[in-house]
Amino acid sequence: MPDRFAALISDLESARSRRASDEIENPPRSVAIEALDAVHRYLRDIGVEDHLRAPLMHLLGAMQDLEQGRTNPILAPGPYSPTKQHTRQLDTAEFVMASYAVTLMSEQPGVSTDRALDEMSAVIGTDKNTLREFRKNLGKGRATEAATRELSEWRAIRRNYRDMPVAEFVAIMKDKGRRLHLQKG
């Protein structure tokens, strides 16, 4: 079994490295297809039954359909409401992380909110005013349920590491923010 897991990790690393290739029309989608296929093969190889892997196969097929220019109802957008804010999950995750990091940083002596916003907006690749507005909405309870849940998770993590100096904790958050930003493609 450990050899199969090592093969999965190798396949996932291989998929991720393809991202830099100029030959791929849609690198993020191609990477996702290859990674999903690797996970599916791993589950098959360790004996997970077909009916349990079927949803992954349907998703993989739908993504491959997109690569071939065909539509697939699995990947069709959900209902759109012009009155609701629509944000990709990775955007939400990085904006919440950055907002909470700004809060932690600005509570430190000699660190202004403005300076913290400058630093964190650079980390996640957005402008300071966009992050400021998101943070304001998050603080006033006008954020999505996903954003509120993400903030609660960051607060819980911080409570678990309350003895860690804020600067060290924020450095970890910045690293996480950079990785989230890279995952967005």
C-alpha cells in the first residue's frame, strides 16, 4: 500500500509541474484533470468499489468534455442571483485569511491597519481598497456564510496557537496566502 500512496503523490506532483507548460491551452483545468485522474486511479488500485468512485469518474468525464469543447451538465453554472455576491471559494479563503492577518497585525504596537492592508493585499495579489472593503463587510456581518465559517476556523487555529508570537503566526498565514494565490491559476 505505501508504494501506491507514493505513486499517487508522484502523480500529483507531476500534474502540478505541467502547469508551466506552454503547450496546454488551459493549464489549471489540465492540472485538475490529471490530479483527479491520479486520485481516481489510486482509489481503484486500493480496492475502492466502482460505485463509490463513480462520482469522481463523472466529474473527470465532465472536465474532459470541457477540454474537447463539449458542454456537460455537471459543470454547468448554478442559478445566478444578481443580488447575491458570487465569489470563488479560493478567493474567499484567501481574502478571509488576509483580513484576519490584517486584524492580528494591526493589534501589534507600531503596525497600522493601513500598513497591514498594504502587506496582505500584496500577498494575495489584490489592491488594498478591495481587501479593506472585504474586511469591512466581514466585520459587519455582511459576508457570505463560507467567509464567516472560514473566519471562525482561522480564529480557532489562532486560539490553538495563542502562545506563538503574532509575527510568526502571520508569517505562516502569508505563506498560506501565497500558496492559495498560486492555486487559483
